[in-house]
Amino acid sequence: MKILVIQQKMIGDVLASSAICNTLKNEYPTAQIDYLIYPFTSPVVENNPNIDNLILFTEEAKKSKIELLKFCLKVRKTKYDIIVDAYGKLESNMIVALSGAKTKIGFYKSYTNLIYTNTVKELSVPKTTAGLALENRMLLLESFDLKKASKVKPEIFLKESEIENGKQILIQNQIDFSKKIYMIGVLGSGTTKTYPSNYMAELLDKIVLETNATLLFNYIPSQLKEAQVIFDLCQPETQKNIKIDIVPKSIREFLSITYHCDALIGNEGGAVNMAKALNKPTFTIFSTWIKKEAWNSFDDGIKNVSVHLKDLKPELYGEKSAKEMKSQAMVLYQAFTPDLIIPSLEEYLKTN
């Protein structure tokens, strides 16, 4: 049996849908499980024993209808028995439609319903602590007669050599392993997903004051200027505890370093999802317009905690959803002051 799972999107999405691959391989160990993703997201599913082949959706296929058609025909040649489409956009619709697969599973949408043999309607309210992003993806497995329990929690699989490499990087940078080490998600994936610099600096001052922990900043070289701004806003005592010069050369290297951290604290995004997949504690600051219910997976108030302005100041949103307030994201951020977050953060630092 050959099964193709499709998830063309960002790192967090690819990690979330890898739970589908993990569950299917667990249920059908002899089946060929292939995963169709964007190339830049492949590091988070590299070395995953539940995925037989990564099918990389090229930039050419994304930009050109002719190249997309060629890509679809290439997929068709593999003769998949089942396709599970967790993406549900134009490119994946075409891949599914031209695949020749007998069973085609996707999310229900009136305008694409005829493409699929089996569809599921997404939940709008989560039923478990896994969160909507994961719960809705696992609904796609309803068509399978699963005898074994679903593997809902995504996992990242590091090699021993990678774990050792992460440790050596920290040793070379004179990191004191007797102290707490926190990976800090100082920047979000965009301006409207990034907690204000002066507020973030205040939180970092609090973390160091309470724990004397070593702080590592998660950023890429092109974001050095923004990271430096936050560093400069911190108190001198806090700056002594920040190792701003440790910049991973790749996503896998970031993972190998995070493996040795006590927790990841910071903006919601791919890094948080990666930390959770490494089974690391997380403290997540949600953007003021992102729907928390989708991505606050496995929040338990102890190991995984998240804060959202809508929970703390619901009167600012009224009857509107967080997403409906996207145009006011930056104004809302100004109202998301550190004093609203610090009580939860203080409690979190006691146990993590």
C-alpha cells in the first residue's frame, strides 16, 4: 500500500501533519508513507522513521502552471493507493485530482468536494488539549479503520551525533550547565507576530532576576539588528546572561541546541512547535490576532503555558475573534503590557 500525505505550508503545519504519517506507519508498518512538503520545511521531518520518502514541492511548480502539471503527473506515476490532503489549496487540489488514487481524503469545502472520495468537516472548538490544528488533521484519519491509538503529538527525531554537536556548541561558548538554559523566541515570523521589543526586554529582565538563567536568542543572521535592539533594551545584569552570539547555522542545529535547553520562552511560531516536538517545556506569547485555540497544543498550565491578550483583556475584542482584529494587531500589542504576563511567567519559572 502506498500513501501520500500532503502538507504544503510552514514549519508548524508540516510538524503538525507529520502526526498523520506517524499514526499511519504505526498502523500499517509495511505501507509506503510519503510526505509532500516545501523544501525549506524538510529539516523538521528529517530522520523521521515513519516517513519513507519526502516529495519536495518545487518553487517552479508553485510559480508555473506548466511545471505544476508536470509535478502532478510525476506524482501520478507513483500510483498511490491513498492520498491524504491536509493542505486543501489549489496546488494540492490539482495533485489530488490528477493522482489516480482510489481513495482521496481532504477537508470539506463545497467548491472542491468532488475532487475527494472522503471529506471531513473541521472543528471550530477543540475537544482535547491537542488544539485545533492537530485535532482537525487527525480527523482526516477517520476514513481508516485504525486499531491502534493515534500518535497525535508530533515528534522530531535527532541523531546522537546531532545531540552531541549541540552540546559541543554550548561547551565551546562556555555555557554553564549547572544553571538553567532558556531558548528565547525573541522575534515572531513577522511584525504583527512579534511582542514589542521594550516589553520583551522587560520580561527577559524578570527571567534573569528570578532564575539567573542563561538566555539564548533564537533568530537568523538577517534578524541580528532586531535581536540587538532587544538585547540593548535589557538591563546590564540581564545582558551578561544573554549569549547573543550563538546563532545556529541551520534548523537542525537549532534543534540540537534546543535539545539541551530547559525550556523555550517567547513568541508563538515554528520554534515553539519544534520545542514541543522535542518534548521541551514552552511558555508562549501569542500574537494579538492569532487564534490561540488552534496552536496552544498540549497546554497544561505547568509544562506548556501560553498567554493571549484576548484572555486577559476580553473587553478589547468585544464579540470579534482574534483573527478579525488583525488590522489592529499593533495597537493591541501596546495594551499587552508585561505586567499582564509576569504573574504567569513567574509561576512557570518555578517549575521549569
